[in-house]
Amino acid sequence: MSVFPMMAQSAPPATPIDGGLSILLAAGGIYGVKKLRDHRRK
């Protein structure tokens, strides 16, 4: 019987949502709303 030392893998750290990502998400939402409104006008 052999015993091998093993180390447990820890979970990766959570990705922080900083200001830049928040701005990108908001811009994407605004762009999507604009595209929907333009599509309905046709």
C-alpha cells in the first residue's frame, strides 16, 4: 500500500466587477435598447 501526499485544489477567486466592466455592461444594454427601437420603427 502506497501513500501519496496530495494537496487540495482551492476554488478560483471570484472575478470582481469593477467600474470598467460596469460601464461596458451598461453600454451594451443601451445599444441593445437602441437596436430594438430602430427595428420596431421599420
